[in-house]
Amino acid sequence: MQLVIVASFVSRLEAGIAAGVLEMNGIAHTIRGDDVGIFGPGHIGPSVLGVDLVVQEADLARARLLLRDAGLIR
């Protein structure tokens, strides 16, 4: 199973919204990032390093289409 980045976001909150779209459409995903830092896991503000939404390579095209249709990526 090859994991690929479908989109990157400035915050875990934005990535979570996009992840919800994928989840509602049956696409397995994970959110990956080093955004916790000194603020702890409840921090929802922007991350300097960004937050990646990751899916299986086989789901990449469909995931991108769903996120574009939802207006979450270009």
C-alpha cells in the first residue's frame, strides 16, 4: 500500500474538514503533520510546516476530485 499526499493545509482544522469529505465518501485517509509543537494537541491555528492529508495511491484521483468539488483545493 503506497500512501500519497492528496493535499496540504495550513492547519489541522482545515485538514480535518477535508478528511471529513473523504470519510463520507468511503476513502481511507490520515492526517500527518508536525503541527502540535509547544501549544499541545488542541492547537487549531496555522502550522508553519503545514499539515498533509494522505490517502492510498489508488484513491488519489477520486480524492482530488471530491476535494475540488467541495471547494477545498484547486
